[in-house]
Amino acid sequence: MKKKKLAMELEKLDVPEVRSALLEQYPTPPEIAADLLFFAYSMGDVGGKIVCDLGCGNGIFAIGAAILGADAVYGIDISKTMLKTAEKNAEKMGVDVEFRLADVKSFNKHCDTAIQNPPFGAQNRHADLPFIEKAVEIADVSYSMHMKKTREFVLRSMKNLGGRVTHELEYEFPIKRIFDFHRKDVEFFEVIAIRTEKVRK
């Protein structure tokens, strides 16, 4: 499957109408998800691997990884509404993903690869830190998306946790007006996706 075709498939996924500003439930655009997934696939981090999507939302990374041939995929989210949507999306796409209703802190299964778009920390400062900690803890390789302006904090956190950053990808991430405090129909944010390998002791 080509990247454009994957983006078109991910475009079919539903996103719940009701979302939480506190949890920063902003969907990852299909084009960005497809690009990151294809990069991970080209690095040998998806096909035949055990992949987890921490804070999976509507399941876009988990489902995309399954489409690209991951051996097993887990999607973890604290929101029942999001998980219900993710389960329906996986069924619609005909892929097998094990979704779990849980705080990411409680997920302890070892995975080859973690792919995640955690809260950016706009509502709660450093809300992405538990996701960084868990990804480095349980996965050999992690891909994590963050606001570019927090890059130094994220890189320092990953290094302190025993991760070695190997690649950085930059995106213009659109966030549509869905909450009362949004002032524009669409606002673009500079986002960075960071690939980290666990340093083996």
C-alpha cells in the first residue's frame, strides 16, 4: 500500500462529535498519521511488530499500523467515547486491534514500537510527560508527537528516561474550531514527531 492510499483509508475513520478540551482530544490528520506511519514502516518498526498507540483516540495510529502489517496492535485510551469510536473504526476497516480502557500509566505490556500523539500540554502543563515516560518504559522504539516549542523539554525528558533520539519530523498540525475558546476556524501549530530508541544497558 502506498502512503497516499493509506491516508485515503484513514480519512474514512470517524471522530466523535463530543470531545474533551481538558484531555486535548484533537484528532491527528490522516495525512500526518500516514506520513509518520510510513516513516516508521520504512524504519522496520511496524511490519511484523507489536505496536501500541498510547492515548489512541479514534484509533488512527493503531489502525494504520494494523493495515501496514503489524503482528499485534494495542490501543489505549482513558475515554470510553473514544474507544467505542476506535473499535467501530477498526471493525469498519477490517483490522484486528486490541483496545483497552485505561490510563496509559497502567499499561505495562512490552511492545516493539509505541506510536502516539499525546496531549500537547496546552490545558495542563506537561500533560504529555506520562506518555513519554510510558513509551520509553515499555517500547524498544517510540514515535511521539509534541509541540515544537517544547522540543528541548521533550528531548531532555527522553534522554533522562534512557531514550536516544534518532530522528525528528516536523509537521504543520491543523486544529479546527471545536471548543468555545477557539478563535479561528482552523489554526496551524508547529509539531515535531520524535523517534526514540531505548538505550540498552
